[in-house]
Amino acid sequence: MPIYTFVCPECGNQDETVRTMADADQPYKCAKCGTLTRRDYRADRPNVVGTEKGETFWSESLAINPEQAAEHRRLFPDVKIDAEGRLGFDSVKQRSDYCTATGFEKRSQRKQII
């Protein structure tokens, strides 16, 4: 059975639980405060981009050294940076424009057959 992630809107606690696919969206109580939580689709499927309108998605592959953050903010003020140096985008177009401006080329991953 798959593992699903739920985030509490009250305390921010994140819980993972094993459920059948049929029960994936059923309510789940927060382990810390007992509030009904909502499913975090991005955590369940980390490769899904922009699951809800207006949400920032964070790129592990385009991360920068945190020491470069000030210069990066000067050059790309609309691109967010977290404490770990991951870049945050508000849309696929924003990420695409960023990649074009910086010379990054997005390539699909290749599976190695053993």
C-alpha cells in the first residue's frame, strides 16, 4: 500500500500514513493536536509541479550555494531561495525562463538497465 503525507493546518505537523488508494483522501487526524489535516500531494509525488494555483515549488536540481544568494537575488529578484539554497518557482514558465536566462538545459532522466 502507498504512503500518503498529510499536513496539519493548525500546527504544521506533517504525518505519513499507509493507506489503500481508495482511502487516500479520507480525513486524517493530526498526531500532535488532533485537527483534521489535508493531504499534501506534492510530498506524495515530489515530481509534480505546481499542484495548486499560486503555490511555490522548490527545485533540488537547480539549487545554489547559500553564499551566492545575495547575488542571485540581485539578478533574479522574482525567484525565491530557501535557507538550503533551493530555488522556488511560482510557475513552470518562470522556471523555463530562468533556465533559458542561466543557460541550463532541462533533460529527461534516463533509466539505467542492468
